[in-house]
Amino acid sequence: MRAGGIEGARRGKRVKTTRTDPAADRHPDLVKWKFTASAPNALWVTDLTYVPAWAGGGLRVCFLIDAFSRMIVGWRAASHMRTTMVLDSIEMARRSRRILLPSLICHSSAGSQFTSIRYGERLAEIGAVPSIGSIGDSLDNALAETVDGYYKVELIYGPARSRPWKTVEDVDLATLGWVHWHNTARLHGYLDDLPPAEL
């Protein structure tokens, strides 16, 4: 690759987005590395990822992904890591699905946003059950980590990007377009090279 002047895709510097509260009760891991579902709205996975920006200490983006189709059903970009951004992404997902979700498991990392009382209460209100993987093991949330990874490669650090993003509005608008492309046009090997919307 060096001889040919080719560089691999870059995902950026490692930035810690999971801030674990050691005193918080944690929900059990109901997924155990099985990131598959036999129907929509049976398993959603979620995580936060860091986006470098001129705005303060950078931005965070939260995605909710349906494990059945790999569709991003909810997301939120924000200049903070508070629980409200996660709740906003849940609300977007709930509205897009227009139903109560009594058999849904929502799996996440062990960040304090996902162990908070408000997060657990909101999932209970829509009939969903929280699930949390172990601390410090990205395999326990591998599907969400994968989506975060190719979001960064394809959009955030994409080939046309040479400097940080300016504002949360810039990232929000660009992410809106990327999520639409991801859901309606991006081919997924797991789905036999179909986009999520065609499942």
C-alpha cells in the first residue's frame, strides 16, 4: 500500500465516550454477543461515538440500530453526553416505528447514560427491556461499534474531510443524509447485499 501511495480508511483518535458509574446498578446482558433478530423491533443496539469539532470538546452521536435489518431507527447528534441525547434517539425510533415495543430488547454499553434511571424508565414506558454488556469489551456491543466505525470512515473522516467539523448543526445535517443513504442505498453483506429498507 505504501509503495502504491494508498492509505487505509481512518476512524480517528480513540476518545472515551463510555463513562461508567461504578455505583450504578446495571441491567443484565440479555444478548450475549448474539446480534441477530428474527423480526423487526426485537433487538435494538445503541452506543455513543465521538466526532471531532471546533465546538468545545467535540460532539457525540448516538445511534439506535435494529439488529434484524441493520436499519438505523433513531439517532441524535449533540455537544454533550447527557442522557437526554439518548432519550431523544429513543423517541425518534419510537415515532418511526409508531407502535409500543413489548418484546424489544435495547442493548447498550455500560455508560452512565444507559444505566440512568431516566433511560430505564423511558424504555419501560414503551414496553422495552434494557440490556447492558460488560465494561470495557467492545465485542459486547459489536453491532453498534461496527455502525459507529463505518459512520466515521464513510462520513466523519471521509476522503473529502481534512479538518474537524464546525458545529453540531453541520454534523446533524450531514448525519441526516448519511443515515438516509445507509438505510435506503448502502449495501450490507449481512443482508445479502441489500440495503436495510429492502428487508
